[in-house]
Amino acid sequence: MRNTFVQALIDQAAIDPSIMLLTGDLGYRVVEGFEAAYPQRYLNCGIAEQDMIEVAAGLALEGRKVFVYSISSFPTLRCLEQIRDTVCYHDLDVTIICIGGGFAYGELGTTHHATEDMAAMRALPHMRVLSPADPVETRLVANYCFATPGPKYVRLNRGGEKDLPGADAIEGLEVADFGAPLERVMRRPAGDPAEKDAELDVAFLATGAIAVEADAASRRLAEEGISSLVLTVPCVKPLDAETVLSLGTWAKLLVSLEEHTTIGGLGSAIASAVASAGLTTQKPIAPLLEIGIPDAFPEVVGSQAHLRHLFGMDADGIVAKVRAALAR
């Protein structure tokens, strides 16, 4: 995903001379192509993320379209004050790219986990929060960033991701149509003759690279006689509440999945939309099962896969939680 975004940035910079890329002393083997093609539009600001955001803001005030690239929580939580007071307050065209969302850098410990970043960024006025699930969504997010002024936060995984099912259907989606949850795959039990609009057991709403676990869980559930629809949510803020609510009146259970704390992320955004709609809608809305990181730090250090399993966010954990929720 990170290579996909940087390649899109290189291609766009050829037609938009205002684009600049700033890094925080990293990105090697990823950003060299941009640096080689546009050396005057590339700055390595060193391990000084707070200064990097202020430099980005100054460039944006001079008419540049600035992209900031750094790892995990460093371009967000370390410089939250600068993002809030300089970038967001002045509504500047600065896009912050975080590499290693969630537990992608799991072995490096809590300091390198980006598990509260979306909550912090969602709370900032003017900030848009984008979290693609695979390379095809990353291209859509890049195009959205090129076409949309103002502060933006892009949350990517570490690298090596493959496209999820349904990639062909969303490839090349127009920017004007981007923003709603994207339907990736519908699965029903073998031999089920139900039409597409027939009652659905589970609607998954997943954001980021962990969507691959929702896809795997969906396969398992179909084998157990449970129908499901997997949608990805690359645009966490602003959230398309209308689509979410329509799913809530169709499926028996809504499931949000994010490699992020359940406080303030995608699940919280969906819960808020559902709660607000409950005051006005005449149709009952399905209950919401939020799957993510609880209000706790990992007590161990391990790989991304191990930490997902530890918190019940892998396919096994998701299936068990869905079974229990449907049985209630």
C-alpha cells in the first residue's frame, strides 16, 4: 500500500508542480523514486516530526500541496498540537501519511503501534480520515487526496498487501463517488437460493488492512450457514451514515472491524450514527458489534498476526464473537 501511494504521488507530481513530499528520516526503498524525479520538491526533515509539520504548514501557506510521510504514531500523536493549531486551524492542504497503522510494527512495541491515531485525527475540525484496505483502495484514496483541499490523514499498513475480493468492481472509481463504504463481497451458505436483497445475517464494515480478516471470517461463516456482506470503509471521516443505516435495517447484525482502539475510531463513528438515527427512523436498526482493541495496551510484544489473535481480531476471534452476538 505504501509503494502504491508513493507511486501515485510520483505520477501526480508530473502534472501538478505544487506537490511536495516531506519525510521524517525514513521511507528508504519507498520514497527514493520521488526524490530522484523531483529533488527540489523533496525534504527529509529528520527525526523532528513537530518541525516537519510546521514546515509543511509554511509550504502550504505558500501554495504547495504537501504530503508528510512517517511511521506509525510519530506524524500524529507526537505532533498533535502542531497538526491542530497550525494545519487544521488554518485549514491547510497538508496530507499526513502514516505507515504502520495498528500493529503493523508489532515487534517494536507500544511506541510503534498506531492504535489511537484515528481517534485523535477524527476529533480535529477540518481533518478527513482515510484508511484504505488494500492497494486498489489506496489508489482511490490517493486520487481523493489530490482532488480534495484541506487537512487529510491517510493510514496505511506496512506493505506487501494484496487486493481483496471485489477489487475489480471498485478500480477507477470516480472521486465524486468516493466516500461511501465499498461493497467487496457477498457470501451466503452453499445452496442458499436467496436473492441479493434478501435478509442478511451479518454486515461487516471494516477499515484498513485488517479487512482481510473480515473476508476470511465471512468465508468461515458461510460454511456454518451464516450469510454476510463485507464492506470496507476507506473514508472514516466524514462517514457516510446513510449507507451504514441502510445496512442496519437490512442485516441482523452490524460488525465494525478496525485495528485501532474501539474508543473514537470507526466503531464509535458508526455507533454515533446509529444512535442519532434511532431518534428519527421508523425502522429498527440492527445491533452493532464493535471489534477492535479494548481500553488496554498489549502486555506482550509480537507480530501483527499474533497481536490480532491476542485481542480476538483475527478470523478465529471474529467468527467466535459473531456467533455469540447472533445467539443473543
